Amino acid sequence: MSLPQKDKWRSDSTELTNQQMEVLEYNFNSISKQPHSTSIMLIAAETGLTEEETKKWFKERLAKWRESEGLPRHCRSVMD
């Protein structure tokens, strides 16, 4: 007997509420595209997501933003 998958979205692709998206997008666009760990913790608490989910969201959102700006999805240094 297999157990039902609980909160599948948390491990694969997160399905967020409108309120969570508003908080995440506001922080991404107005505060920082790469928040430090304290900010991640506060944003996670405000949205009800885990810190890992919040970090993952910012990482994926930054990659999408970079792509929309014509930049490589990942950049390690100015020399890349």
C-alpha cells in the first residue's frame, strides 16, 4: 500500500497562493533579487513556506529574470 503524496508541490514545483506570490515578487522586485539568509528566513515566515522552498523560489525566479534580460541563467562571476 502506497501512501498518498502529501504536499507534492513542496518538493517539485511549488503552487503558491496569490498572497504568497505577491510577497515573493515584491521582495524580488523591490528589496533584493538575491536576499541574504536573514531575509530568506523572514520571507519564509511571512509566506508560510520553508526556507528551502523560499531559496528555491528566488533561485528559479532569478534565473527567469536573467534570461528575460538576455543574460546567462547562471553567472558565477563578472568574468563569465
